Amino acid sequence: MKLDGDFASVDFGEGTIRDGVNVSLVPAQIGNYVLVHAGYAIQIVDDAEARKTLEYWRQILTADPENRASYEQQLIGGLG
Amino acid sequence: MILEGYRDPVLAKKLRGEIERLAKTIGKHVILMHVCGSHEWTITHFGIRTLLPENVEVRAGPGCPVCVTPAADIDMAAELSLEGKTVLTYGDMSRAKGSTVSLSEARAQGGDVRIVYSVHDAVEIARANPKREHVFFAVGFETTAPPTAYEILQQPPPNLTFLTAYRYVPPAVEAVSNSPDLAVRGFINAGHASTVTGMKAYEHCFKMTRKSMVFAGFEPIDVLISIAMLLRQIANNDPKMENEYTRAVTWDGNVRAQAAMDKVFDRVDGYWRGVATIPGSGFQIRSEFAECDTRSRFGLKEASGEEQFVPEARCGEVILGKIEPPECPLYMKACTPATPKGPTMVSAEGTCKIWADHKILASMRCRV
């Protein structure tokens, strides 16, 4: 919402706005979602990824059995 | 942000169906474990255990920083406050007993103990009171260690030192997965801690144990997806490190936070109250910042491994996920949120406190 050096005002939703959240540990920019832990932003949260996860699972769980395997392939990341 | 989608009841029902299907394929009893108080809260609050098939069990592992803070460290903080130093700490930490008293009891005896929301508050209070010695009792995991590292690097006022009891989660997960008396098949890894360390911090553990792992967020749908992902791995007999919490966890994690931690702390062995001394799970302030370290400034020794819980209390087994709170003879009898006897009933991240707040009086464990 507002950025001043190491500190930012963060909108927590439901009418709560906190000033003085320390954002020095993340490359935050105005408009980013941040994960705040005890007064410090520890990560930027990726909105597009949040949508993607839901979308994949909605697709997988409503897919025909034959399409399902290809959706699952798309989802699986990480280290095998 | 579309977080409301992570509470979608329609998707929850579908995921439940998927979990049931996978559980049937597996057939055998499966124990999964999470290692974070916030996951326990989500699972208990949204009644996720009641949705699971009979052969799938989710247990709470060591994920509560207040619970695993050694009694000797609490004793040390209490003594410092009674010696006339101002001790600053988080609210939950002030109510956990050491071997005899908690910090709030030390305060009742005349010690100067103050509650802060963040380490930055501690810095400001110390700066505003330059004539008094201040000690920040710094507890938590790799989520709270980076902010303290940041403040130490910013040159805090000379009348503030740090009594650190930080613990590093990845070696603890490895220790629990090697535990012979608890056959955990898969781990729901802590999203917030992993957002700092990245998935890479668990690579060693995965390679050594080949246990399934999913890095998970904290909404109810996150937890259900993670359980489905773990069961899919188990059903396919194909253990992996998978990421459900892609919106916040990456392979490398928060590199800036890691750099701050590495500059300020050395990784040493750490004692987890009620658990064990776990190699590489402690944080010690490096010698170049010795003037910020309460122990070196005042010539105090690192706490040694002695678990002191009240007689009959089974906090240690609750912390390890070996038993559930109602199996402890004190749970909701002598030990309640109003009269906590052990740290697991004190902290908002403690399993006993979470179960008590949700009025759970009987075991939620599947018996087969």
C-alpha cells in the first residue's frame, strides 16, 4: 500500500491496515501480497500461483478418467 | 487474492472423495504427520480429521516453538529479569514454565518482563530506555530468526542483548522420520518455515529417509490437497518432495532472509524440550556479534538437555505426536488453558491448547 525504505503499510483485509511492517527481507513492491510473520514480511505471495493450484485440482477432480492423467502430469513438480 | 477459493466447500467434498479413493487403494493404515502449530489449528478448527477415512491418520509433530524451548533457557530469562534486567519476549513465551517458574510468574515476583509483538519493538524499547539493560528472549523457528538477524546487523543499542533459543526445522523432520516407534509414511511440511528455507533444505532429509513430503499452505483446502498428494505418492509407491504451497514456497526459498541468518548465526546442535538434542538444529550468534549475545555478554552457559515437565504430564509425547492430548492424565483435568501445567497447553501453537480451545475431549485417532 505504502512503502518507505524498509517499512511498509500493509492491508490485512477486513479493515485492518498495519503501518511499520518491515519488508527488508523481501523485494516487495506496492501491490504485492506479502506473508507477514511477527512484524516482518518473510515472503511475497504469488497470486497467479494461488489461482493455478485451485484450477488444477478443480480440473483433475472433474476430469474424465482418460484426461486425468495428462492433467496430473502438469501438476506434479518437485523432485522425484 | 483468491484465498476464499481455499475454503470452497464444493472442492473440499471432491477432495474428500479423492482421499477416500486413494485410501481404499492403499488399504493399510497410514500415518501422516505435520510439523507446524498452524497446521494443527487448521486441521482441528475445520474438523479435517473427521473427514478422513478410517485408515488415514494425521498426527501433530514438533511444530510449536514455545513448546520445545528448553526449560533451562526459560529459567535463565526468568533469573535475568529478577536480577534487574528488562526481559522482552512474545506473549505465549511468557506463560510457559521453565523448571519452576514462567516469565509471567517471575514478573509477579518483581522481575521486569514485557511482552512485545516483534523484535523491532524490543529494539525501540531498549533505545528509549538507555540506562537499563534489556534482554530479548528470542524463540521461534527459521521464520523468526531472520528478523532478529536483520536487527543485529542494523547495530542494535548497546543496552540490548539477545538470548536466543531458535530452532531449525529440517533436521527435526529428519529426526522424527527416523524415529523407530512411529511409522510416519509422509510429512505435511510447514509452509511458513519452508518459505524461508526453500524446499532444498529438506533434500538431505528426503534422500536419507525416502519419506513422502508435501510443502503445504494453511487453508483447509491446502491441507486436503496435501493429504491427497501424499496418499497419491504412497498409493503409487513413489515418494517425492512435492509442493502444494506454490504461491509462497520455492525450491530456493527466501535467499535474502537466509543470507541474513547465515551472517549472524552459526548452526549448532539444539536441544528440543521433550524431544532430544538434534544435530544442526540450533542457532548460535557468531563470535563477531558476541556483544549482542546475552550468554557471552554475561558469561552464561548454553542450556543442556534436561526435560522438566510436571510429574505425570505427557507433554513430551504430545510434542512428538506419539500420543494425543486426551491420552495425558492431566488434560482438561489439572491442566486447562486457564491452569496450564505444560507448554503444549500454553502456546497458541501447542496441540493441547488447540484441542482444548475446540473443546475436544476424546481421542481423534483411528483405531484399527
